[in-house]
Amino acid sequence: MLRRTLLTTLLASLSLAVSVSALAKDPKELVIGTSAGPYADQVKLGIKPVLEKQGYKVKVVEFNDYIQPNFALAEGSLDANAFQHIIYLTKFSTENKLPLSELIKVPTAPIAIYSKKHTSLNQVKEGTTVALPNDPTNQARALVLLDQLGWIKLRANFDPIRASEKDIADNIKKIKLIPLEAAQLPRSLQDTDYSFVNGNFALASGLKLSEALAREKISANYQNLVAIRTSDKGKAWVKDLEAAYRSREFLEVTNKHFAGFSKPDYQQALENSGK
């Protein structure tokens, strides 16, 4: 009985040692998760080179969905991720009880309205078909822009973060709204008069942000961000990662490769400072 107890204790100790060893890693090795496309390119072109000059080894892992990156970050497979805005992060981390926090905002591709049939927004008329995202967050963004364009009138005191078709007080231009999955919106341009397309899907489909007939002015709520585990706040590598995003080198990469992206406040300030 005593021998069995000692054996059990020894096995448990060995298991714990292996677990600790597996979790231990070189603090100079960083794994950053992103959605495939421009946000992965931002890390590869602008952040990885800055960190590598400081002795870091940076691996970029690309995801094709918005679910896995946060779970992977929470469990430790990633050190940081960059693909989401604060509204999504807050909702997802709260619902799934994940201890994640925002580190810093990043240049973000805006949602915009495109057309393959029209060259101007002035060509809108009664019965014009307009495709927009069917998910609540992105649909709200599209509806706010439609309100700003004067095509619809949203009710007084509407919530710009949660606006839905129920908030339309007046369809001024008598347009026909067609809600679709965000990923399908680029292809919808073959059939609709106008379509709203999220920046990442627009770029992935070959559309250029400069081709958009109108782009949203992104609020801080919809600016994409870098997320980290809350427990990692204050660590040296976290400070270095944030500094890389704030660097002049990353600003230059943004200007060269991500024209049309909405720049975060710190990049705008850096540009205005001329330093």
C-alpha cells in the first residue's frame, strides 16, 4: 500500500514537472495569431522585423475563423493575436470567461461601399439593391454609413453599436436592403447595385480600398487591436511588442503597404510630429 502511494506521488510529480517544462519557453520566442490577409501582413512586414532586430524569434499563425485565435491565446498556444475590435473581444472573452485584454490598436481596413454597376453614389434610386452584412456588429456599421449618406434615416437616439434594420425610421431613397454573410459580399457585387464589404474581405477578393465609393470613418470601437493574456501585462516582451507598433518603422510600412487603412491615434500623432 505504501509502495503504491509512493509510486502514485512520484508519477504525479513527474507529470507536474513535464507540464511545467512544456509551459516554460524562451521569452524571446513570440507566437502571434492573426486572420489571414492584411493583419498577418502587418505583422510580417512591419512588426516581425522590428522585434527580430531586438533578438526575438517571431512566428505568425494565420486563422480562417474568428473563434480559434482567442481560445489559442487563452490556453497559451499564442502570445498575442491581432484580428478583432474591442466590441468582439469584450463579448467573446466575457461569454467564454477568457482572461484577455487589449494591448494596442492597429491600422484597420474600413467597411466600405462598392459597385460594379455604378461609378457614383448619386445613381441611387427607388428599388436600388444594397447588400450589407447580416451579422449585428457589421450591419450596424453599414446602417450608420447609409444614414450618413442620406439614403436612410435612423430613429432618434439610436445606438450606433447596435443599430439594426428595426432602427430605420425612414427609407429615404426607397432602397432594397439585402443582408448577407460578410464573406459573400464581394461576390454579391455581380448582382447588386451596391454592396458593403468589410476591409479584409475586400482586399482578399482583389478589391482596392481606393475603389470604394464611400468608406466609414472608423470609431475606436471598431479599430482592430492586439490582444494579450491579462496576466502578461507589464512583461518585457509585451512592452516591446507595443513599442514595435508605435515605431516609426511600422508607420512607414503602413504608409507603403496599407494605404486607405484607418490609422490609430498614435500613428497619426507620430506623423504630425514629424519625428
